[in-house]
Amino acid sequence: MNRILDVATSVLSTVLRAGSGVSVGTLGRRPEKPLELYEFESCPFCRKAREALTILDLDAMIYPCPKKGGTYRDWVIERGGKAQFPYLVDPNTGKEMYESDDIVQYLFREYGNGSVPALLNMGPLTTGSASLAAGVRFGAGTYAAKAKVPEKPLELYSFEASPFCRIVREALTSYELPYLLHNVGKGSAKREAFVARSGKMMVPYLVDPNTGVEMFESGDILEYLERTYAE
Ligand SMILES: N[C@@H](CCC(=O)N[C@@H](CS)C(=O)NCC(=O)O)C(=O)O
């Protein structure tokens, strides 16, 4: 897709969700290990779970499960019994679950103050706006594309409502590249350490331990992913 259209529609996605997933909210206890989320970028239900992760300033291992994909889809079917996304695994409590509303409630109960923010708690309006947010991206981040399997998971510094991060997450989804998602929304306690590492506060920022590459700029990251992993 044309770059300007890409960015414009991705901004529209954020607007349609009224900016939910920009900032960190009220936090509760912190997990020892990152959570694990099986999902795909264009899925509106998955978006609800990802917004919750940003608001709660939680990092998560993302296992992309695009349609027509293999690896992690098969794992979910084997583990939970069906191909339905999102699927959350919390290695800190041993809990695993389907259903975005259950996941959102669980996350705010365990790692927030128990109260789900209004924008994530409006039933069909939440799901409808999340669906529109995916629709304006013409289904990017839905289907698997042939790609190499990396030895180690990648890492992405991001927050849910960033239009530039979304474009990168769509590519990571299509290539089925697992990655450790570092959420650094506005107000995140992790921003200081991130700036110390990268030199400035800007996302997306990709770290690929397989090649030693660390980089800013969504357009450059897309080119890098295509060059390195597309088949
Ligand atoms: N009620 C479920 C609905 C989840 C759902 O329908 N997810 C779709 C993706 S948006 C799905 O898993 N479809 C099956 C597939 O992708 O194969 C929830 O809120 O989590």
C-alpha cells in the first residue's frame, strides 16, 4: 500500500478508537514474567486485549496467529481446543483464556485497580469501533505471508494507538514473527530505560537479536523485515 495511505488509514484506526491505548492508566501489581498473547493485528477482539496491555503498561510475548498461518495457530488449537483469538497465557498465575472481554477484565483485575476503562467497557460499541479501526486498514495483518522462521523472538517498543507501530505490527503478524512487545505508552515507567537504550523517545523501535539490528522508522523497519524474513 502507498505509504501516505498507510499512515493516514492507520491514524484513522486510532481516531476510531478515540485514542484508547495511547496512555498508561492506574496500575496494580506488576507481573514477574511477560504475559503471552496469541493474536493477529486486524482482529478487533485482539485489539481490545492489546489496548489493555498498553493501558496497564504490561509487556507481552506476542505470538502472531494470522489466518492461513501455521505455527502458533496450531498451538492454540491444540492447547485450548479451537481456533479463536485472542488467547491469553499468564505464566505468573497459570491462567489461560479465550474471550476478549474475559481477558480485559482479568488483566485489569490482576494488574490494574479492577476497573475497566469506559472505552473498553462499552460492549458492542467497543467491538464495533475496534472492527472499524481494522476495516479502514483494508485487512492488513490478517493473512500469513511466506517467511523465514527466526531463531530468537524479535523485540518491539510500541504502544497500541501509535499508527506507525500498527503498520509494523501488521507486518510482524503476516510474517508470523514472534516478538516481545515492550509497551511504552505515555506515562509508562519504562520510557526512561528505553530512552537510555535507544537515544530518544520514539516508537516503533525494532530490536532483532538474530541480526544485531536495532532501528527506528516504521518505513525502514518494514523494508528490513521484508528483506530479512520474506520468502
Ligand atoms: N467472543 C470472542 C470472539 C473472538 C473472535 O471471533 N475472533 C476471531 C478473529 S477476529 C477468530 O478467532 N476467528 C477465527 C479465525 O481467525 O480463524 C472474543 O471476544 O474474544
